[in-house]
Amino acid sequence: MNMQAPIDTTQHAAPRARAGWTRWQKRGLILVPIAIAGVVGVKLIDHSDAVAAAPPPAAVTVAAPLVRQVSEWDDYVGRFAPSRSVEVRPRVAGEVTGVHFHDGDVVRPGQLLFTIDSRPFAAALAEARANEASAQSALVLARTDLGRATRLIKDDAVSAGEVDALRGKLQAAQAGLAAAQARVRARALDVSFTQIRAPIGGRISDRKVDAGNQVAGGEGTGGTVLTTINALDPIYFTFDGSEALFLKTQRARQPGAAAPAVEIQLQDETAHRWKGKLDFTDNGLDTHSGTIRGRAVLPNPGLFLTPGMFGNMRLASAGTRPALLVPDDAVQTDQARKVLLTVGPDNVVTAKPVVLGAVVDGMRVIRSGVGPQDRIIIKGTQMAMPGAKVTPTLGKIAVSADASAPMAQPIAGEATLSK
């Protein structure tokens, strides 16, 4: 019988298993140091990048606020108006025979402007003078008769009744002469009214009537309008102010003080170069708009300012006082607040809320929030963050002589090549 011996597999499997474990174990022993080295390397790289990414403190320029005396003003909007305006109308009716000015001229008081045909009025004056002479003759006769009768009273040649009648005739003759003389003066006035002269000095408008036209005369507004004259030196500036500004001005005004000064800027100017003073305030507020009408008066020797011209006016409200000034671009906005970035002794940035005032030559008035010893960041505000350290450099705040940019002038609509 053939017997098959069992095969012992344990002897062969054990060495194979040991051989396989040893190979993976070797691989693990190699990979573990590599992984440890990679982790350590990553840590070292991250640490070096963090150290390299930390920026140095931002460089800024700081300065103390500028302390200056400032004048406070309130702003108004208005228009210029003539200080006097006259509609030239004839006092007598007739035909216009001459125009003695050019449209738009500057005329002086009493200058001849128009003439009206004076022949009818000269004839009426001659008649009135003849009547005056007749009345004068009647008066002389009545005075002579009374004198003669007075001398005959002593001789009882004239009765008392006749003397009284003669006295009455004398008085009637005197009254007749006075009436005749009044008619002469009236007719002489009519003749003088045929020469229409400028009642005031100023700039005259264009003529409304040419020579050869018939015009109506009369008192008041009954006559025909011939032209108008506006007095421009001085000139008025009229404006409306709110009730709040009116109350502020009234409370700041001292009893017996001079009229507040005003300064006006035209629409193509960058400065308030026209000086004047407050001349008139109305006696009541408009109940519909809640405003009150005011007026300023300004000298205008060159007659440059013209009625109807628009202007921005500022009115001195509270005199002069010391104020802190900083550059307007140093003021930052923090939501609804206005803040200034300051640097403390430890060079740490702090944001301080401030109350702003007006702008003076590009400098902002600071009413409260900072003091004259604070170090304000005037340059580099974009790089400075509240709570962060900075590297400050001392600067200085100065008011520019011409901080405002010139306004653009209207561009010409057309151009041609000059010959």
C-alpha cells in the first residue's frame, strides 16, 4: 500500500510571513522619519512666513492743531438790486422832438434826456404873462383911486361908503394879480417840463419812445414811460434769512454796536471780495416761508455790480475768537461720526470724535474733541489704524495763501481763425 506523507506547510509559511513583515517594517521605518521631517519642515516654513508677513509700523506725519483767531460767518444767498430806481415819465403831453442819450449810458443828475415840443406851452406862457400885466395895471389903478379918495375924506368930499368900495377894488386887484402870477408860474413850469432831465444819477436803460411819437403826460403813473434809471453806487444786496439765523444774529448783536459786516462772492469768483454792511432788516417774518428779508449796502464805484446779479453772502455773526485748525483732509468719517486720528506718547493711534466748524482756506475749524497739545495725523491716515503702532514724523500745519481752486469759466460757443 502506498502511503502519502502529509506535507508540512508551517515550515514554509513561517519564513514567508517573516520575510513579508520585515519588508513592510523596513518601509515603515523609512517613511516615519520622512513624515516627521516633513512636518517639522512645514512648521519651520510656516513660522518663517509668519515672521516675514508682520509689517513694520506705518510711517505717518503728525502735527499739533494750528491755533488762530477766526471770524464766524453765516451764509446767505441773494441778488443785487439798485439803491434807487426811477421810471422817467413826462409831466406834460406832446410830441417828442429829441432824445439826448445813448441806451445804457451812465447819466448824471439833471442831464437832459428828452425834449417835447414846447411851442404850445410857450404860447400859453405868453398869454399868462399878458394877463399878469393886465392885473398889474388894474392894481395900480385901484391903488391910485383909493389914495385920491383918502385925501378927500378930510374935506368931506367923499363918503365913507365910496372909500370902502375903493378899498375892496384894491384888494380884488391884488388878488387878481396874484392869480395871474400863479398862472405864469404854472405855464413856465409846463415849458420847463418839455425838457425831461435825469432825476438821479446812474445807468439808464434803453429808450421806450423815439422822437416823433406823441406821449401822454400826467402826475404819478399817468404818463408814458420813457425809460428807467438805476442808481448803482451804492448798490443793495437783498436776501432772505431763516428764523434760526435771525435769532442767532439778534442774540449775538450787542446794543449800540455797529452794523454787521458782510462779504459777497459772485458765481465766478473763489473769494468773498465785495465788502459792505447790513443796512436793513424787515419788521416781520414771512409766515408762509418762515424767513425774514434783509438788505446789505455795498460801494460800487466802478458800477461793475449789476441789479439782478446772483451772489453768495456771508454775515459776521459773533466777532472773532480763537479756534483750532487742521487740514480738512485729515478729518475721517466713522459711520455717523467725524474723527481725527491722534498718536499718543506710546505711538499708538487713537480715533477721537470731534465737532466740526467751518472751512477757512482749506483748514477745518475743530470746535471740540481735541486739544492744542494733541498730535494729529496729517499725512498717512490711510495706513494708520486705531490701536496700531505707527512711526510718527513731526510736521507743521500752515494756512495756504490760496487754498481754493479757481472756478471754471464758461467755454466760448464758437471760435474762428483771426486774420
